[in-house]
Amino acid sequence: MDSSQPINLKALTHQELRDYCSEQGIPSYRGDQLFQWMWQKEIHDVHDMLNLPKSLRESLAHTTTITQLERRKETRSKDGTIKLLFETGRDQSPPVEAVLIPDFDQDGSPQRMTVCVSSQVGCMFGCAFCATGKMGYFRNLEAWEIADQAVQMNRVAIDSYGKGITNIVYMGMGEPLHNMKAVTDSVGMITSPLGLELSPKRITVSTVGLSKQIKQLAEQKAPFNLAISLHAPNDGKRDQIMPINESLDLSALREALELYYQSLQKPVTYEYLLFDEFNDSIEDARELSEIVSWIPSKVNIIMYNNVLGVELKRAREHRLDTFMQALSKHGVRATVRRSRGDDIDAGCGQLAIREGISKGKSIAKA
Ligand code: SF4
């Protein structure tokens, strides 16, 4: 750490804040108070932290800073979905995005309020269907930059719908398990009783199938849910649309998931984008049912938001119906998820890509 630079208190985990206070000769419980001011009360000026002694506030004002993600743009869909683009500051990197997806009951009262957060600026995994994959990888987000998306969206949800966020999915820009430490630290910030106090059971982290990291989650007894971005029912098709599958194929994924289930006894969710005449046949459904039988799991069949310049297209309704019938015949529990916010490019990376960006690193072949 550069000692001439003020320390960003927001970048410290709860434990690191306590340690920082101890190192400065300040009682460690002041770290709890600082954490609560920043992450629960959303106060970003130490002068306003009224339960801290005045002398401490003054010295912290000289030696520390408290940052916040800066909003570049907010867009609202007619279906209630709200999308925020945040500046990422350095190296002229593109903005990242977070999306609020509210569900309403029949009377129009808000029910589940899900926020989808980003974990990296861009992504290097180059999945053929993904707008973020097209921009390449720029950098990892820090833990506070991930948690701050949730906090800011919580404020937007309360102001817009009178209800805070209830669920978080790590399914925005980036591959969360390629930024493991920041992702797990951000979950700690979000779930802290001195923060948003969201249960880890309401948090889902998704991955393209990084087997080593899935095994680490098993070892660490990660308290959040795991989703696998599967999108194809066999290695041949997965190789075509997800370059990672060439080095980490379905057998590597199976081995990691079996270990995960052995350790945590928790089912996983498979995310399966349904593409027209690519992965939506009766035979595809049969192969998918074999994968689903590896460990207890459920399946989300997602109707794709078509992306400019991508050949794969959303499956037609009659093919969806046949596919669902075939899955049901094989005893697979599956739910169809309709895309939301089509009118505001709410699919992963789509709004950011329209904002104009240069190209980052990618494992995809040109
Ligand atoms: S789908 Fe996920 S892993 Fe694949 S390119 Fe997009 S952000 Fe990266």
C-alpha cells in the first residue's frame, strides 16, 4: 500500500477495518462503526459520522478517503427494469452495469427485487452469444465496487418502488469466479449485519464452469448459491459457443460439481440460453437431462435477448414448447425465464457496448 496516498476505507473488509483501527491505536470497535456508517447508512463523509469522537473524525479526514461508484447513466424499461452504468475510472476502461429486475404481484405491489451485479470490467471468456465477451477483459472490480452496485441499487429500489433489494445475482459483466477473492469479500460486505444484511441464501454466483474455483468454494463452504452457465448439452456444441470448454470440458465440470455437492449438499442451478436450431432439439433435451442427473439441480431455460452482430438467435415459441415437453418426459424440473428490459438492452454488456469501447484481452479466437 502506498503510504503517501490516503487509504480508501471503503476498500477494506469489515475485519480489515478493525485491523486498520488497531494498527492506528484506535479501539477496533471503531472499525465496526465506520463499516456501518459506510455500508448501512450510506455516509461518505467522516465528518457526518456522529458517534466517532471529533478528533478521530478530523484525523480520518486527513488520512483516508471514502469512495463511491460514480453513475454515468440510468435507463428505465417500460417493464420496470432499471439499469445503471457506472464509471470504472482507470485506463479509459468501459463502464460496468447493474440491473434491477423487480417482480410485482397482481395488485402491482413489489415482491422479489433482484439486482444483477458485475464482477469485472469486460470479460476474457469470449462466449459467442455475449455482448460483454465481445469487449474483452480490462480489469477485475474490487470487492467494494461490487458491493457498492448492490447498495446503490438498493437505494434506487427503495426510491422507485418503496422496497429494497431481496436477491442478488452475480450475472452481469465478467466471470465472477475469475475474481474469486473480491467476489467472496463483496458477499461478506453485503451480508454483514452492519451492511445490507441480506442472507447469503439470497445470493447466487454464476460461473462458466471454472472447476478449480468451484472446488475452492466447496473447501471454503461458500454460503451462497452457485449457478452454472451451461448453454449447451454436450462438449461439441459447448466448444462452439464457449471457448473455455476447450480446456475445461464437461467431464471437468462434472468432477468439480460432484465434489461441491459432496461438501455442501446444496443443489446448483443450470442456466441454459435457448438458441434457435442450435441447442433446442428433442435430442438436446435428452442430453441436458443427463447433465442434470449428475447432482441435485434445477434448470432455468432462458429466452435469449438477441445481440447485435451475434448469429445465434432466440428460439421460437413452438420449439421452446417441444423442448420443455421433452425435458419433462425425462423428469427434469425446469423453469422458463423471459428476458426483461429488452427495450433498454438489459442483456449482459449490451448497454455498455453501445456506449463505445475499445477492445480488451480475450481467450476467444479472432
Ligand atoms: S457469458 Fe459470462 S463468461 Fe461468457 S463472455 Fe459473457 S460475461 Fe464472460
